[in-house]
Amino acid sequence: MSATFLVWSLREMMQKLEAERLLSAASFLSSTSKRFDMLAAEMDRTGQDLYKLQKQHEIVEPCAAAMVIVNFGKALGSAAIIRAGGEFGERMKKALDHPHNAMLAYELRAAVGCMQQLIGAAGAELDARQLFVIGPKYADLFTNQFVFGQSFADLLPDASYDAEEVGKCMALARWTAAVFHMMRAVELAAQHLARKVGATHADKHGETLALGVLTANIGAKVDAMPKGKEQDNWQKAKLLLHSCNRAYRTKTAHPAAKYTEPEAESALQVTRSFMQVVEELS
């Protein structure tokens, strides 16, 4: 699988993003911000100059919660989260530096603003990232380089790119693209069969013949074989190749063609059957 792809299960995603800790930290900061806001309003009402913060619950624990969100921001490369976390940390450091861990009313409100900004930045980052969920039916196909089997990959390594793309396109519900890559792989397999059976597979300029021509050339060689088990095996390959060419290849090459999920699944089944016969004849 290409190193540019990173695939996580839902469980792995939650673990890597520390979802439980992140939600807990955001919830704690949210409640702390409401408490600070109420304290500032009470100070205004009573004329109180300073509020002495409880070091553990009102400074250390909010800072620890903020650090959980900041670490989440660092994992995402979010400058907004890191900046908001830094501003909150500076506010709380001033309280720690005060002889009584105290804050003025406006300082409490400033801390509230920093907490809300930090929570908001984390929420914005989550909203900005859209996740594509692949159900269990196709999940394995997305990461599978050997959709037609390891033996086929070893036999025709040139088809490995299209084989891998078949899996990815099926997993991402790109049915027409999946069939397109199947037929590219079929063409390579047909060229292999043509060479093996001695059928013409290139024109006078050395250019590979179209799949329809390859199919006809292979069919003529198979029909000329002596009756028996070998011809029976080649007849199977001939019929499957003809099915791939007529049912899928011609349509795929047409600009207006598109495929539904059942049609793509049917194409994959036929293509896999053909590839298996190609292996058996090689």
C-alpha cells in the first residue's frame, strides 16, 4: 500500500486522537469558563477586587485540560489551537505568579475568552476534517494490493497498480472507475495469454492490439487446438475473456457509460474468475 495513505479503524482513530480525554478536557474547560464568568460577575456586583483561585482545581487542572487539547492541535498541525492554548497558559501563569494565586475580574473574563477560543478552535478543526467511513463489506479491499490474488500479482506485476486501484475504487464507491481498472488489468492478462498461446498480440509497429482483437486472435488459436482437456481449459479462458470484453470493456471505453454497485461487483467476480484461469494456464 502506498505510504501516502493512512487507514484507521474507528477504534484506532478514537485511540490515536485520544477522543475520551479530548472530550473530557473540553467539557472541563467549558464548565470552568462558566464558573469563571459567574465569579467575575459576582465580583462586579459586590465590588470585590481579587478572587483567590484554588491552585489545584482552578489553575493546575484547567491547564492540564488545556494541554490535552493543545497536544491534539499539535497532532493536527493546528496553529489556532496551539496559539489559543499558549494564550490561556500565559493567563494562568500570571495567577500562579501572584502571591495569592489571585485574578482581577477582567483577568477572569480574559481567561474565559481564552478557554472558549481554545474549545472553539478544537471544534473548528474537527469540523474541517471530513472522514470517509468504509463499511466492513469493502474495508479489506481498500488496503489490498492483491485483489486478484498474490499469485496473479507475481505472474503479472505490471497489473499490480490497476489491481490495487480496483480495491480502492470499490471501497470508495467509484464503481465505474473500478471497472475501468479491472479492464486495464484484463488487457494485460490477455496480452500474456496471447503470447502464451502464440496469438498475434501486436501490430506491425509493435503496438499492442485492442482487447477485442486480442480476444478474437486468442479464440482462433483455442478453436484450432486438438480436442481434449487442454483445449477445454483454454476454452474456459476464451469464454471468460469474451465475457469481460463484451460485457464491460466496450462499455467502459464509451464516454457515457457508468456502472452501479451490483454491476461493478459482477464485473469483479467475472474478472477474478478470468484471472484465476490465467494463473492456471501459466
